[in-house]
Amino acid sequence: MLQPGIGCGHCVACLSGRDNECARYEVLGYQNRPGGYAEFVTVPIANLIPIPDRIDFVAAAAFPLTFLTAWHMLITRANLQRGEDVLVLAAGSGVGQAAIQIARRHGARVFATAGTDDKLARARQLGASEVINHTTQDLPAKLREFTNGRGVDVVVEHVGTATWDRSLRCLARSGRLVTCGATTGYDAKLDLRVLFVRQLSLLGSYMGRKAELLRAAQFFFAGELRPVVDRTYPLADAADAHRRLESREQFGKIILTA
């Protein structure tokens, strides 16, 4: 299994275990580090993580990127505490399905959104206590109904412009919004009066540290965290895989096999 983030290995950030803060940090298959769609790739030996025989390569491919991202968001950046309430946007996404499992595993009550009844049902199966259809229901209103008007302690936001305002309105006082993506756009407005009066925290999160992946992998290898694989496609059919992603039909990860 691969740690998908690659640092320089010798700067202060890397040597202190904060490799995702390295100024030369790259992600496999993204920007200047090609190879994510290749039959063969080269990575530093330090990025290799042995897997038990009972873990197949499809599951091992589905785990690192999304679970590392969600772990860093919830555990490291948001400092999630047992008993807190968490809202996970887009439960059917890779980060969404991972965040539901990690939050539930750490003793949080999880609320999740999705755009179809089937995805909402699957979010419940993963551990969401309540689910909200973000295309037909008023997200902040439903969430406050579920929390007796309080809102949630943590929002896992990775959608961007389309959900930003609603995500902020779902926070309880002193709540934390942690974001790792901008799929629907990067422009976001913020009423600073709401920020300081409600004492909210906005947290950016990017990938995660190798030590975090090793910790999360312990739960993966023990069967307590399970990556959801929607479908697998041969590498030659990568275009079909993209079409399924673009149609937003998938729940979980789509895997390309060589």
C-alpha cells in the first residue's frame, strides 16, 4: 500500500513528522508528480506500507488517500472529541464515506448528507445517525431539528462554494469547520460578525502525515475501518470511470486495475 503524499524527506517539517507541511510536498498522480494512472509507478521506499495477506490490492488502493485525508481533518485539525456531533457533507464521496467511519469510530454522533435515497441509506449503514437529502431538504433547518437547535461541533466540508454557506449555518457556537476541497468552486463569502460572535473556527486541511496513515491502517487491517469500493474498471476504461464520477452515481471509491 502506498502513502500517497511525498515530501523531500530532509526539511524540518519532514524530519519532525509533519511531511504534509513540506514546501516540496507532492501527491502521487497530481500536479508535478505523475503516475497515478500508470501501470507502474516509482515512489520513495519510505512510502511503502506492507499489508497483511488478507487485505486485497483493491481495498488497499481504496484506503490511503481518502482515509488519510479524513483522519487528518477530523482527528488532527478538528481535534474531534468523543460525544461531539459531526456533519459530513456528500456521504457518497471517498472522503465522505471515510469521515463517517472515522467519526463514528471515535465516539461521535454523525449526521450525513447525500443527494439520493439510496446513498442516504448507505450512509446510515456506515454509521450515520441521521441523514439529510441536500437536494430536497433544508440542510441547516433539518440539522438544527436533529440537534434541538444547537448545531454540530464539527463540519467536514469538501464541496466548496455550493455548500459553504449552509455548512457555516450548521455549526454550533464555538464549532469548527474543516475543509479540504473545493469541487464546486473556491469562492466563499463570510460574515465576519458571525465568525467572531459565534466564536467559530475555520480550519484548512491538506492530505495528512505518514504517521496518521499508519495509525488509521491499524484499524483498517483489524477490519474496523473499511473502504467502500463502488466499482472497479480496467485501466483501459478509465474514461468510463470518469463518466461515472461526473454523473455522481458512485458511492465510495472507483478503482482502476492494471
